[in-house]
Amino acid sequence: MDILLSAVLGELTTRSINFFINKISKPTPLDVEDRLRRILLRAQVIIDEATGRHIRNQYMLLQLGMLRDTMYRGYYTLDTLRYQSHNNDRKDKFDIHYRCSSSLSKVNSLCLSSKDTEALRQLQEALDDLSSMILDAEELVLLLVTYPRLYQQPYSMHLQLGNCMFGRQMEAEVVINFLLQTRTHGNEGLDVFPIVGLGQVGKSTLVAHVCKDERVRGHFSEILFFRTHSFSDDELAVFREGFAIKHQNRVSGSNKSGGLLVVAELVGDFNEDAWNKLYYASKCYAPNGGKIIVTSRSNKIVKVGTTNGLTLKYLSREAYWYFFKTLTFGGMDPEMHPRHAHMAMEIAKILNGSFIGANITARLLRDNFDVHFWCKALAFLRGSFRKHISRFGEHPIDLLYQDRPAHLGRMAAPSEDFVLYHQDQRFSEQEVPEIRFQDVMYGCVKPQGRFEVLLWRSQIPPYYSYVFTCEIQELETTAAKRKRSVKHGVTAF
């Protein structure tokens, strides 16, 4: 990897000259596409190398984050234009059956002509943005090799994404830097780091990875985790005895003089009285000082922070597509399967940024790598989600984020609704149902009454299993509605 970095650095001067020459010339679409491909590879080398190193400089982290986002936008632009030829002859945007004829030829270039000015403009804009970022990264590349490695990176990117926290590595370093800094309040108070974000945005996953880091584990003598609505007297009594309500991780070893790290996940709205109880209990329990990480969906926790903290947002559509594409195709080259890739892009748009949805759907598509099945799955998802928006006015994923019921369909039974009511996050040692979500939604499994399904079992800390309480409901047919309306003296139209 160091050799690759040296190669990247060695070409910076040449590319600087080419960059300005290209700005004043009139390149063809294929020329722009080729240059964008090559510079995306260079950006990928830098990002992959940076992801695997301990970086504590905040400005480097910021620059890397900007480079990463620009790289995702470049891939998204290239893929969108690359696979648009498989969508050009659609008369209705929801009609996908024409694509079910198999075509496995490789898309070597974009289907563009010199008249495609808009496509050329998008490609050129992506190329210019990424070229500028690469040119600005000369010092960054030099400094990268001076930072120690985090781990040995796996051979394939899809293996890395399946076993690491995607898109939050830079944020994790920000939190770690806060934890390792000298306390600003001495022994008189505790430093507090707030993390705000909507449901399933990755707050718990981020904190779990931070607390698993060897630097953090070696810095604190004890780490306590709380997940609660409010702190009752009984809960605080348990806390004072040194036990977490649901999970505790005692750091064994040499650092007995280290302080206490408290991780509090506040469920529901922020309660200032409950927070004060936790804070003062932490001060009493931590005579050597300590720090607190508090997470919540409510931005009210920002006022209790002693630093700016973090606000986590869902992935951009470009980053989400990169994540979903990598999980779906694994070690295969999407360019060898252009029709599959186009349908994968459509499915990624429907999933609306859901991490869990990406993992479930990517596994389903990878296990059924057949163009006809993918057509069927895309048609089902598009129809089911469109019907939900028509009935309830909101995307089902948005309702699930808000812990509200969502009505999905069943691919094997169009006359039935698959209703998801309540989600529960369970730790790895807790029991989970044997029925899987995909077996009900895409298969023929049909339990009676209300039942629980295993939505997904995370392979990364905190290793949650996501369980939903569900029910299958028969949809009322138009004939049944008309019959009941006539019976009550009303004619249905």
C-alpha cells in the first residue's frame, strides 16, 4: 500500500499540468469518463489507506471526509450514466418487465455522444471536483504514512464493509480524540460528549466501536453502558455499585488508576432532571475523574455537552449506493452485469438509506443472482412502497425510523399486508425468534396472529439483533367493499 501511495504522490505534478490543460480543451465524453475512472481509483487508494490508520489531526480528518464524499459522488455519477441505457426506452417509470431479457455483456463505456451535453457536464463536474481534491491532498498523502495502522485490511472491500462500521471511521476518531484528551474540568467536573442523531443512524454502533478501541480500553479503568428512558432511584443505586443496567464491560489489566467512562443512551425525549441525577452520580462514583458520552435523538442534549459533539446524519444517496453496490455484488464486477447493476440502483433508491434494509436486501439478491428474480423483487418493492406512500402519505422506512407501524406487502401473496409494529434491539446473549423477516416478506412462511421475526443480526459491535413484532393481515378486496356498501344502501364506485 505504501508503494501505491508513493505512486499517487509521484503523479501529482503531472496531473496538475494535465488538470489545467483539460480545463481549457474540449474533451469528448469518453475522454472524461476515462479520466474520471482513473482518478476515482487514486482517490480510493488514499481513502482505503487512511481508513486503516490512527489519525488524530482534526483537519486531516475533515479533509479526508470531504475527499471521501467527493469520491462517492463521482462513483454515483459514473454509475448513473453508465447504466442509464437500460432505462432509456421505458415509457412508464414503474414498468420494468422489458429488462427481464438477460444481457451479460460488459459495459465498457458510457452510451454517450457529443450531443449529450448534460451528461458531459455532470461527468466533467465530478472530474473537476475530484481532481481538485486530489491536488490538495499532496501533504495529506505524505503524512498518512507516518500514522500507525489500525488493522490489516482484508483483500476484498465487500469483506471489509461486512465487518466494519461503514462511513463513520472519521467520526469515530473525533470521539476517540475527545476521550484521550486531558480533562478540561480537572477533578471538579466531568467532560461530556453529546452525540445526536435520528433512529437507526448509527449512534450505538459508533459508540461501541469507540469503546472497543484498544486506546480507549487502556485509558479507562471502567466503562459503563446505560440504555434507559430515565434514571430511577433503583437504577442509580445499581450504578453506584458499579454495574450497568444491561451491559457492562470491565477493563481488566494494568490501568487501575484510570478514570470512569459512562456511556448513556437516552431513549425518548431528554429529561433534564434524569440527566442531573446521572451526572452527579457519576461524579460521586468517579473520584479520579472521568468522561461521559451521551446519545439521544433529541438535540436538547447538546446543551449539556462540554464540547461541540457530533450530529450524525443518514448517508448521502451517493455513499449509500456505494455501500449497497459493494454488499450486493461482493467480489463480482458490476460492469459485467449491467442489467443487474441498473436494477440494484433502483432498489437502493427505494430502500431510502436504510442500513438494515441494505444488508437484508443485498444478501437476498446475492443469494438469488438471477435477472428474473431481481426484476420480480424490484417490481414488488416499488409497488409495495408506492402503495404505502399512497395510503399513509409517508415512506415505510421513515415510519419505522420513528417507531411507528408500517404496512409492507408479501411477494408470494399480493392480497396480504405484512404489518411491522414494534422494533426491539437485543444483545447477542438474548434469545431471538427463528423466523426471519425475509422468509415472511419474500417467502411462503405465514405465522398466525401477532408474532416476532428476526430482522437482522449485526456482525459488528454492539452485535444487536433487531426483532420486529409483526402481523399478517388480509387486504380487503374491491368486490368485498362493493358488497358491503350495497348491503348498507350505498353504491360504491
